Amino acid sequence: MKRLISGMLALGLALTLSFPAAALDSQETLELLELYYVNDIPPEVYQLDSPEEILEALGDPYTEYLSAQRYAAFMSSVNGQSLVGLGVIVQQEEDGSLRIREVLPDSPAQVAGLEANDRILSIDGVKITAETNYLAMLAGEEDTSVILSVQREGETADYVVIRGAVSVPIVASELVDGVPVIECVSFGDSTAEAFYRALVEYADQPGAWVVDLRSNGGGSVEASVGAAAWFVGGNRMLVFFRDSDDQYSSLYSYSYVPDLTDRPAIILTSENTASGAELFSAALRDHEAAIAVGQRTFGKGVAQSLLDKESFPEYFDGDALKMTTSRFFSPNGSTNDTVGVIPTLVISDKNAPAAALLLAQGRPKTVKATLQIALAGQNFFVHLDMATKEEYREAFTELLEALPPSAVLATGNNTGNWNPTTPKKLAREYDLDFHSREYSDVTAEHPNAHAIQTLAALELLEGGRKFEPDKEVTRGEFFDMVGCALDMDRALMAKNGLISGDGRGLREDAPITYQEMCAALAKVAGWACMDGFDYNRILPGNEAVAISYPAFSPWARNAAYVLDQMEALDLTLAPKANATRGQAAQLLYDTLRASNLLWE
């Protein structure tokens, strides 16, 4: 699928600006932090002398001072305003050269004759290497020129490009193989209106929508909510916020907003999908209006506020302070902090766009040679003649590999009826190079099979062909499972209070009991979702909790209560017995499901 636009251009131009020191003084900075900052302020911060030192000591990459120049550049990148540049989106190759991924319409680069897939070898006579700061070399003042040595189809020529104003769109839409594709690189002032226009323009198209958020780093919360509202209608909860006092606020879609479509959206995600784009994805997930195809998203689950002249005229004059002021949660109360939004179908960035187009085709008039997939509350129809063409074959294969056990498949026949099938049967029938993600030693009859194979399909367990579900799980293996599912290493798990020792350290090779796993995953639930957070507030030693879970040790009863309330606890298991790998995967899966992190 052609990428229509990208945030890389705006980012590249913004990075070449110079930023003067903060106009705020240290006392004003501390006053604003005490008013709004979501986390506790470290005591040592109060001993620092400058705003720069204070903000650096917080260790929060999202809380930063923006000079007037940088604030303007930031707003431009969010809202897609005109910037000065060449109008090319580039990607650096292994040999150091820059491959032009795209030339923006009506840009200086297009006027000069540059084309997509051209390779830039040098800039103003300087050969580009992996160490070259090419963004600084490409940037410059309006009406200044730059000479690019460009290779195209084996021939090299010089192109003179006159820098000029480039309009950077943030939303674009088009039909691709009959499917309406909306690509959005930022949630800015014009985003909700652009989504509205696209949904109205392509309202008569069959099948699903494809919403490409792979290069979307976020933007305005209000814009994210406004865009999501068209898919779910008015007066619908779309996001919760929790501030430093653990108080909640929320945003709904306006009551008068129409639900513009009953067709599902297929959201394309990548590791660069962040913040407001994750908010949008999770909101449509919780309202069962979409699935996501691609990679786990970035995992930015905190929201920032911009403090500027409008809110604090006595402190700012064109500059601003961007500060983390809350954590945000989906309508069903789940966070995407660190863990990101886990896609419905985990598919490589290479094949995700084609897989989305296959799923989005819609039901044909005759169902012969059609694959129906019931997935995450939606029905999708894959036209097998299209799927098995050379250009779609690899994506179709990976789509089948990515399907979780909950997916139900059937193929249409000449009589208009549907015959049940499986990914493996389809792979054999169409001679696909299919590699199942399922563990070969986990039978369908195993009590933990669904949990294990679902986590495997979502790539939330370490790879390997065998899982050994009935083998005792060690403490190290269990925490590796948790870390893989949450996308956290041990250090980050410890920082977030998710690693549980037993008074003798982690003891990697020792077995772990069911109640010890419960103690750890109750903490995960408290971090991952609003319900888990609230249930974890029950005081240790609460008499009702003690009576309800007498088989658990006193220190584990609170955890048992949390997971039981979330319907993730198996009371048929002996809490103090050593757990198996299958039981560990089951409890992990049940906790993720109960925390509303999965699309099931």
C-alpha cells in the first residue's frame, strides 16, 4: 500500500532548529510542577538552580520547556502547517545513502524532478554516510538552494532544489483496490474534520475501512476523541484520565455526533504509533468498532498539558511548558503505558498493509472462493482469488499465521453455504509457505491450550516450537513470560513494582507457586487497568478477604481478591502448590484479558 504522507518531514525540519534557554525561572518551574505534574517530585529537584536542571532531573522525556521557536515548530508538526524544506520523505539505507520514500505534491523536490526511490548520494558535494547529519544539511532558509547527487536506475545526476514552503498534510485518503484508506500522521486541529470528509466521501464503498496510523506519534487528545467519535457515535466514553491525586476525569463524544459508519475499521499500527493514536485505537477496540493489524504500538500512556501564555500569561510569552499531567485509560479502563496497544493480528510492517486490504474487501455477491473470518466481534471476507495472487500471497500467508484460536474460519461454496476450515487446511490447499505459531506439543484438549496458543499467536510468549505446558515453571521463566507480554525488561518491571521476591531474592531457578504468581499478576492488574488499581486498594488483613480465601497464605489473600474480582483466578488450583508452565500462561492470559488489553 502506498504511504500517502508521513510525519518524518515535519520532525526533520523541527530538529534543525536551535532552542534558547528557558525564560522561566526555577521557582516558577517548581510551582507549575507542584500544581500539575502527575508523579511525585524527587526531593533533590528542590536543590537545583535552573529550570533546565529541574526538568532533566525529573527523568521524564515528555516534560520539557519549549521556547517560542520550538513551540511554534511543535504546533506545526501536530497541525500540518506549512514548513520550509524540500518536500521529500527519506529513509537512510545501510550504505548511508538516502532513499526517497516519497515526494510530496507541489513541493520543491517535485518541481526539481526528484522521484520516489531515487537515492541521494551526496548533499552539496558531501558524501552521505551513516554519521552524516543529513537533516541539518537538507534544511535551510526559503529560496536557498541545495545540490543533490542522485542515483536513479543506475544513472547518477545532480539536481538543484530551491527550498520553499511545503504543505505537510496530516490526513489523506484514497481508494486502494476498492478499499477506502485513511492515513493519519497526527491528531491536530483539522484531523476530525478530515476523517468526517473521508467517511462521507466513501460511505457507499463495501467492506471495511483501513486507518493507517503507523507513523502517527499522537497530537491533541481532543482531536483523537473527535476522530474516533465518527466511528462510534455520540455520547460515548472515549478516554479516562487519572491525575496525581488518583482522581479520574473523562471525555465523551458530543451527544450530537452521528455514527457515520457501521463498517469496521482495520487500524494499521507499528512501533511508531503512539499517544493519541494509541488512544484512538484503544477506544475503537473497546467499542468493538475495529481491529488492529500490525505491530505492538509505542506504549505512551501518559498525557501532557501545554502551559502557555493563554493559561499563564504571567509566566509565558510565546514559549510554553509541556508537562505530563495524567495517565490515560481506554473506555474499558486499560492502559497502553509501556505495553502499547497489542494488535488483533500481529503482522510484519511489510505485510500488514496488504493483509488489511485483503480483510477489507467486503462480502461478494457470490461467496464461492471466499474466506469468511469471524474475529474480535467482526466478520471479514477475504477474496481467495485476490489473496492467492503473487502480490498478496505472502501477506495472506502471514495473516493466516497470525490468527488466534478464537478466530472462526469458513469458505464459501457453489451453493452459497459455508464450510468450516482452518489456517493449516487453507495453507495446504493453496500451497502456502505456512509456519504455524502454535506450540506443537500443546494439544487442543489441554486445559490451558486456548491461553497458550492465543499468547503465541500474539507473540506474547518467547518463541520456540515446544512449550512443555505440564512442566513446573521456575520463577525466572514466569517473570520472563510476564516481561515478554508487557514488553518490559527486568529493570523496568522492578521500577514499576511488578517483580515479586519472596524475601530471598528472585531465585531464578526455584519453582514458583500459584499464589506467588497471583501476587505478581495482581500488581500487573493494578498497573494495567483501572479496575485492578481500585481492587488493589483493599487493605491487607481485611477480614472479609481473609475469610474468602483461607487456602491462600495471609500475604497472598489480597492478590487472590484482586484477581477473583477480575474473574482471572482459578480457585480449583492449590495455591501453595508449584505451578506448571501451562498454569502460568493461563493466569497471565486471564490477567491480560481481564485488564482489557486483548481484542477478544
